Amino acid sequence: MKESLIYGKKKVVTGNHAVSYGVLLSKAEVIAAYPITPQTQIVELLSEFCASGLLKAKFIKVESEHSAMAACVGAAATGCRTFTATSAHGLALMHEMLHWAVGGRLPIVLANVNRAMGPGWSVWTDQNDSLSQRDVGFVQFYCESNQEVLDTTIQAFKIAETCLIPVMLVLDAFVLSHTSEPVDIPYQEDVDKFLPPYKPKYFLDVNDPRAFGGLTSPDHYYEIRYKIEEAHRKALKVSEEVDNEFYQIFGRKYGVVESYQCEDAKLILVTSGTITGTARQVIDEERSKGKRVGLLKIRLFRPSPISQIKEILTKAEKVAVIDRNISFGHSGIFCQEIKSILYNEIRRPMVFGFVIGLGGRDVVPDDIREIIDFTYKADYPEEMVYFRGVRL
Amino acid sequence: MVEIRFHGRGGQGAVIASEILASALFKEGYYCQTFPEFGVERRGAPVQAFLRFDKKPIVIRYKVYHPDHIIILDSVLLNQINVTDGLKPYGTILINTNKEISFYSSFFSNYKVAVCDATQIALKYGLGTKTAPIINTAMLGAFVRIHSFVSLDSVLESIKEYVEVKQEENILACREAYEKVRFES
């Protein structure tokens, strides 16, 4: 591909390729990945960039996702900017190595295309793959558009390297990964200004040997965990700073959460990923009919933007959380998080939880209208979780 | 907002056609969104692709259920699936066929029909193989002619960006279909 066709252009590209362009512009040095639908296009294009010399990175072909993350761990430990991408079962197979990336404080960036877990075998979207990895300690961003995907990829490296914590950016299978739309591809000089080369203080160096990740006695392990928690708290602040700095250069910002039409709203919907876009249109329609409804988009899931969420949601009377995931035997996972954030507040809204769109079931405006109407009319959430439109 | 649905078979280039058209619309100042039917594509199996465009940014993220226009890359699909499902009244149906408009107009009285023998054009320019011609660029030429959304020049420019092999032949096929398409005005 000609360079003149890439940099500083608005191009119609898929969400997958938006990730690839983000990684190209971020000048990743090592990429290790194993193909899996619907992620494969991300690393396919990256391998082409590497083959043509456009991206001067080492592309490591591996035999599994576990090995992909293991290779990333090794590469990142030597002080390289490192990237991988996966989906669903691939992410699940990486699980052990995800802990390694976090515990080793390695700023690896991972793009996960949200795909439902089988069986029933599925290639379509839901969030159970990435949310099953909630507690490993990766920062997690959920994206709404292809532009946000590209911009978050670039931001992810900066956040990861500033806080020494790995970052996962998440995009919905097909609804973003295989959907093409206009994306502004920045100039390389601007990205270079925003994201300088990664220069860690400590790294594996044959000329200055050190050991990493050795046996850690109870005298030290606890403090290492405390420091990871500190890094997460720092990452929350850094995510906002990085977003503002990004805005100064590129003119786009997203916030760690986004409040849409929430002023004076009695009912606030909470969404993540691409359901947000469709919900925006429904909120606009409901507003035009005089309904006081708003929308809170959660972009940063971990670290949890606790104070931002409290500030917006405690002003509402009711909250309806839309989850494209399920923690069986309990409720949707975003719903649990929202409840736990609000629990100690003296003034807190009633929280209703809805699980929809699993396994790529299309989420249309009527689904969101029904959720709004139901929550409006109900006095109390009789169920921990409501399903909509189950066909039995 | 205008919504378009492509019906084709895996390998005919329906998905690329919708991407080329989206890119051409974008060049002319439209916001656009295009996606294939979400699934596991196989060569020869019926496939769909969807395209939305608008003067305003597009925020919605669900399938196209009520297209304004449809494009049918393989006329045999007319016997197999309900291609007009959800099509808005007076929407346009562009069919790749060697038959006349009159053959179809009685079936589709609520819609406008356009026909183009894209297969014959693709074969003439050696696109694809004799048994599996790639007809997407020809169908785009026909589409551009029957609607005034986008100029032929923008589509040709996008073809140059998306099609790496037989670029000149694809452009000639697109131009020829633009000239030869027949439609009810």
C-alpha cells in the first residue's frame, strides 16, 4: 500500500483495520498473534505492513494465543512496544499469560474483538470473553466507533507505558470489526509527538542481567499487589490526561465515561460498546417527546471511573443498565459494577438490569425503547436481571 | 438517510462493491457505514451487504431492515430468497440479468426495476472466470446511472483504490454498465 494513501487521510475502513492503523502509527516493535475470527484482519494487515517494511516490527507467528501472549511478555520485558489481538476462545486460552503481563508490569496492548463464547459455537458479538478477564488486572476500554477504536489504540500505548500496566481495547465483533466507516488517520509526526518511544527504566538486557518474576515470599507479594492497585488508580487519572492531550493534538476526545443528555434526566441508561450509538438516537427521540432520559456510556471499565459514575448517576431517580453479557446466576456485569459503586451513597437511584444482544442478537431501537418504557413504569426491580425478547 | 442492500453470492464481490460505493459517497461529502451480513462467508452461498449514507454522522448500529434500494448480483436468488423483504415502496431493484425489464416488472409492481447484463460485461473484460465472473464493478456502474447520489468519476476513483488486479478492465466494465443499464424512470 502506498504511504501517501494512509497518513493524514480520511479513509473508509473497518474497525479491525482501524486497530491496525493505530498500531502502525504507534510504531509497535513486536507483534505476536494467532488468527481467530473476527480478529484475524487486524493482524493480517499488520503482517502486510511488516512485510512491506512500512512498520519496522518483528512479527512473531505462534502456535496458540497462550504462546502469543507469552511472546508479548518476553518482548515487552526487553523494553519493546508490544501488541497482540484476539477474540473469545483465544482470549480465554491467554488467561494465564494475562496474569503474567499484569504481574510483570508489562505495558502490552491487546485488542480484543468481543465475540461470544461457545458452545453454542458463535462468531458474533457479546462481552463475556473480555469480562471473564475482568480480574486479571488489564485496563479495559470499550469502543463505540471505528474512529474511537483507532484513537483508543494510540492512547492505549501511552496509558500502558505511563502506568506500566497492560491495556485491552475492546470492539464489538462485526458491528465494528467488519463495518466500514470514515476514519481520520492521523499524520505520523503528530502521533510521534503524542507517543514518544517506549524507554523503560528496567528491562531484560544481556549486558546487564537481571531476573524478573521470580519466587516472591509472603513478605513481598502483598506489596507487589498493592502497587498494581496503585497503578490502576494512576491509570484512571492518566487516561483522562492522555485523552485531553490527545484532544490538543488531534481535536477528538472521548472521556473515561460520557454523559449524554443527562442534565435533569430522571432516568439514565447505562451502555457500553456499539449499543451506545443506537441508544443515542433513541434518547434523542424520547427527549423530543419530552421524556427526561439520558445516557451514560462507560468507555473505561477498568480501572472503574467511580467518582465520574457517582456524580452522574446519583442525580437520577432510576438507572437502566444494558448488558451484552451475563454472569450466570446473578446479573449483567456492568449492572453489578454500577450497583456496587452506588451502594454507599445516601441519595441513590433504583438500578434495573437488562441483558440483551447476547451472541450477536441484533439490538434495535425498539429494544431500547422497551427498556426505557419498562423502567419508567416499574416502581422497583423485582428481578436481579431482565431478559427481553426470549424466543422459547 | 438512504439504506441499500446488496444480494449476491460469496465470491461475486458484493461486500467489496458496497465498500467501493461507500468510499465514493464519502468522497462526495456523505457520511457512510457499510457492513456484510455478519457471518461465515462461503463461496457460492447467498450473501448480503448493507450500506447506509447520510449528510449527518451515522450513530445507529443495527442491520438494515427497510432498505430504500436493493442490488441483486445473481438473478437466480430471486427464486430462492425473498429479496424484496422490507424494501420500501417505490424502492429500486437493480438486477444482473440478460432479460428485459418487462420480464420482472409484473412481479415487482410496487417497485422500480432496472436491469443490466453485468455477467456478459464482466466476461467481455475477463473479470473472474467464465463460470464465476466478478460482476461487482459493472453493477456499480449501473447503480450510479439510475441514481444521482454519486458521480461515475468518484466510483471509478474508488475502484482504483480498492481493486488491485485488472484495474483498467474493471473501470471499462463499470463504464460500459453505466451506458447499458436499462431502467424505468
